[in-house]
Amino acid sequence: MMNTMKLCMAAVLLLPSALPAQDIVRTIAGNGMEEIGPTGKAMETRVGSPFGVEVGPDGALYICEVANHRILRLDMSTQGLSVVAGTGEQGYSGDGGLATNATLNQPYEIRFAANGDIYFVEMKNHIVRKIDVASGTISTVAGNGKKGNSGDGGPATEAQLSDPHSIALREDSLFIADIGNHRIRRIDLASGKIESIAGNNQPQLPVDGKHARGQPVHGPRALYLKGDTLWVALRNGHSIWRLDLPNDIWHHVAGTGKRGFAGNGGDAKRAMFDGPKGIALGPNGNIFVADTENQSIREIDSRTGVISMLAGSGPAAKGYNGDNRLAEGCWFNRPHGICVAKDGTVYIGDSGNHRVRAIHRQAD
């Protein structure tokens, strides 16, 4: 009888409900093909090089399709994809008309205003544009379409940007990662004027605890804004920082500044990244980073400062090895955009795999 009881207890311990919770990754849009095609069912639609992803106020997921110069909307209830902006043709036209009739040039990232208006950055047009949610019309809010570095103190639409990649938005301000100029720029949305709040064209790392305005910053690639804190991923600087906006002070968060792949399980400041290109905060305040050239998604605990591997298999595992598998151990192909939904689901623009993927977090 005693042996029978021991066997029963062992069996209970091996039940799935008793196993540790695991994070699972799966594709939610894209069939792995890059060439443009009609929209429809998300898993059957071609999504060419998805970069920025963002959950909109309507609960849909919005996707920047870089290769096909469109912005797509994924209805999470019907699993259908539709076009929000762009004809699929590369160009710069359409201001004042419907966004669906406009031509775009590599839309990289998207954000939403409180009223639902859509702002997005076009890297190769060197501009930021806006879609009025009520009318569906599109307009340019920053950049004159020519690559350069000019305009501080004047109207944002007359300024020149250089390969802007990322934006962050709040009621009074639009922030731009002006990576080609090694600057972060801010637009006062009331006056329409633009200024540089960090950077001076010199490609050098910021100094922890020092001011940002007029001082170097090396390749600001991705921005995330929460309250008065701007979180910044430095692509060329291989590190993560936060900028205290009211006090104009940099704070080092993660990365030594040297290119590499190391540090999981330890102090994030001693970790190494390789070209991080996406950043987001989760509901619990943790920082999520698309460590692009390391083919990984990494998570920084906001309380302990410890960095861990959320998903991926490291720089040698570049490609696609299927879905419905453990996130840590899956393969990516240059993941770029990242966002975190209110329920903790992490969405990723898996650019080289031409898929949008989701990591469904499991409660411990």
C-alpha cells in the first residue's frame, strides 16, 4: 500500500498543472513571404519586414510594414488584416487626402494620441506624419522630406531630419529619435516648433548622471515614454538609458556600450547588446528590449536591475524554427519593433521572418 501511495504522489507531481509556467511564442500575422499581396486573414497575408508594432486604443494591433510601405491593422477578434495607410508604392505623396491613397517610404514606428490620432515615422522620407482619426486624412508634422540637420527653433515641418527611426508621444510633445544626427528632438505640439533635447552630432555615449541637452548621444534608435521619463535604446551605443525630462539628466540602465551578447542573469548594466532596436515597458514596469542582432528579446527587472532572456536562442540562432514553442529557445530573424499589451502579451515585429509574433506570458 505504501509503494502504491508513493507512485500516486509522484504521478501528481508530474501533472502539467504542477510544472513551472512557461512563455509560449506563436505567429499572429504573416506567412513568411515578403512580396506585397492582398490583405485578409492575418496568417495568410504577406507582411513584408514588419518593424514597429503598437496596440491601439481600439484594441487592434497596428503594424509598420517597411518592405511594402504600408501600415496595417490587425483586428484581434476577427484575425483580419486591413490597410490603414499607404498604397504599397514607395514614395512621398498624399498629404491632405486619405491615408490609404498616400505613398509612404519605409514607415518604422507608430504611436497614438489620446484622441486616437495616429503618428508614424517614415525613415527614408525623413519625416513624421499624422493620420486624423476622424477624417482619415494624412499630413506631415515634422521634416521637409530632405535628409539633413537643421531647423531647431523653427517650424518642425521646415526642419531636416536624418533617418528618423522612432517616436514617442504625449499630449504636449512629440519626441523623435533622429539617429542619423545622433540627436533626440522634441516638437511642441501647440506651437509646432522643434528643438534638440539631447545630442550634438557627436557619436559618443551619454554620461550617467549628466545633462543631455547639447551633450553627445550615440545612435538613439528606439524611444518609449512613460510620464516624465523617456526610455532610449542606443543602436550604435549598444545600451539602454532613461532620460529624466524635467531635470535633463541621463541615467544608465543596461549595457556596457560594447557590442556583444552576455550578462543574462546578472546586473543589466554589465550586460552586452548588439544593436538594440526596440524598447517597451510592461504593466509591471519591466523593460523589454529587442536585441536585434542577437536575435533575442531581453527583459530587465525594474526592481532588481537583473537582465534575463525572454525569447530567442542567441546570435547564432538566426531564422525561423516554428511556433507554439517555448519562447526561450525559439529563433528570430532580426526582430525590431516591440510592444507590451495590458495583459502582458509581448508583440514583436520579426522582420527577417516577415511575421508578427506574440509571446503569451504565463503566470507563475
